[in-house]
Amino acid sequence: MKTIKKPLSALLLSISFLSSWAQVNPQEGYIITLQHDTLRGTIDYRAEQRNIRQCDFKKEGTQEFVTYKPGEIECYSIPSANAFYKTLTTKIEGRDSTFFASCLVRGAMNLYRIANNMDADLFILQKNDGETLTFYGEDGTGNADRAQRRNRLVPVYNMLRDSDRATKRLWKEEINRTTMTQIVRLYNEDLQSGIPTEIFTSSGSSYQIGSGKKNRNYHFMVMGGMSYQRHTTEEGRMTNSTEFTMTGLQPKLSIGVNYNLTRIASGLYVEGFISWSRIGIKKDDVTLPYNMYTSNTYDTKLTGNDLHFEVGSSYRFGKDLKIQPLVRAGIDFNRAFGQEFEAMNISTNYANLFETYYYIDNKQFFFGYYFGIGAAYPLSKGAILLYLDYNDTGTNIPLQCFDVRIGYEF
């Protein structure tokens, strides 16, 4: 077996003595024994640190779970999670390490991965003839010397040399889960071996090799952008039964957190945001009744602040894509405060006369709703987010908002 080395401090496969804190999560699945028998039943599918070091399996017709360690069975799979784990033994810094590796691609060329948040991921390429190569991905910093990088990837190139498309992409792109999955898929397509290629999009939470920690399913987000606001006055409020629409463009800032529900669907998230936006809308040349006999022309303006608490869900499509489209929706708890309505009389006889109405802050929260589309651009650490939302607030001054926000998920 070939191995590209890296300092031991960067990656150690210490799989034992990890806490089993995660909740039981029974999923239908199967195992394949060392005698190549397929047994169907229930697998306790937990976080990645658990999945790598053991498989808890309950055979159909039995009551008890049996724990299998790497090497005691050939592989196991949870079809509903699109996850497949296989026993593999490889040398890490001269040591033989055996573990259940998560499979990303299976075909003429197989690709396995052990994720490592502290540094670059560990990948394993394996041909059906048994030729195997273990190597490390890249940490996303882009600081690697070109010559050193090329020398480091020569063994990978040699494994993929039968595909021009795969080798060209190898030199051009950062080596991570997404690109390696696409590279190996291209290799299998070009080889035309007749062996079907399977892509596994979900392998559970990532595992920090050598640290015993799992990758967080939750992430924090900071976002900023602009909100196009629209408000139509209600009859009998502000304007003595005259209805008109004010609009404006104002900044919006948000902080939030999300949680990836990988056990339900790899692209499903629940998320929450606290957002602030400035209210600043206006309408010029509005004719309003001054009294029962006359009307005047006004320039109108509504200002204030709006505090939002968004709670909802989002779904990201194509977890192996470079840019992942997403949809999102939820409810929005709002409170507007410091609101002030101004109507400046611009009629000839009353130039520069202000008539100001103050809204009472009733210290209540109202709720509305939001929905939108967007995209996520995963990086080696975190992701760039783009949200395009429609937000119908339920404050005592109802606003319809079209928001554009961009931010970072970490």
C-alpha cells in the first residue's frame, strides 16, 4: 500500500475511548459479514466518531444489538441516509490502522474519506485489483508551494492517469471532498469498465482524527444586506382615511445559528436569526385632506427601527456541488420601535409646515412570515451564504420587505 506522509501531529487515528453521548438513532440497514453473507436489520446510526469505530446492529427477528468493530465485518450500510462504511486497514505514519471508512464513490475506482476538522481530510483511493493509495487533501489556505503540491499529488495522478478529465481537474482544483468525488466519478466514466458507479452523498458528521471530537452539526452565521420596504397606509390611520404607499431601501443586519438535520436529510437545516433593520420609507406629493373643505399636498416619511426574530428551516440541494441552491421559509416575530411619521406640507400657502404624528410603542411582538431562495458556497472552513427573501412583517406598521443578504457561516 502506498502512503503520502504528513506529520503525526496533523492526523492520528485514535478511534478508541470516545464517549457514546449521542442518542440512539435506529435506522434500517444491513451488514456484510467476513463470509460475505448479507444480514438485514437495524443499525444504530449515530455521529461519525461512533460510526467509524463501531457498528451496533440488530438482526431482523432478534431483540438485542450486537456491536461490531472494524475488521469483524466487511461493511455496513444505511440506505435511507445514503451512507456506506467499509472496513479498511492502512498505514498512518508507519502504523497499521483499521477503521470503518465512509465511502464517497464506489465503482471501478473507490473513494473513501475520514474527515478531519483540525487539518486536511484523509482520502483513500482503491482500485478493484487491490491497488490502494492513502493521501491527504488540502486545508483550503492556498499556501502550498506549487512544486511541492505537484510532487505530493504525483502518486494520485498515477492512480488516475487513465482519465485525462480526472487528471486535468486534479491539478487545477483544491483537493477536498467535493472535488475528489467529482474527479473519481470522471475517472470511472472515462474508464468504461462496465462497473456501475455509486455516489454516496451522506457520511454523517465528520471526525477529527486524533482529537476524538466530532464536527459540529450547528453553525453560526453573520449576514448583512439591504431591505426594500413597502407600506400601504391603512384607512383611518395617519392620513384621515386616505390610502397611499410608501417605499424605501434600508440596511439589514443579522446574526443566527443553524443545525443540520443529517439524520433526516443531509441538506435539511433548522435555523434562527436575530435581525435589525432601519425603517425608512417615504412618499412625495401626497394629497391629504386638511379639513372637511380643503386638501393639501404633503411629502410623507415614516422612520423607525424593526427587530426581527426569524425561526424556520432551509434545504440545500446538491451537497457535493460547488454552489448549493437552497430554499427557506419560516415565521418572523417582529417588534417595531421609535416610529415617527412626518408629513411636510408643500402646498403654496403652507410651505415648510411640518405635521408630525408619533406612533405609540406598545411593547408587543407581532408575527409574520418569510420565504426565499439562495445559495451556499462551501469553503474548506465555513461557507458563504446568499439569501433572497420576501418578508411580510406583522408589526403595528405592517411592512412588506424584499431582502438581499450575504454572509458567512462558520
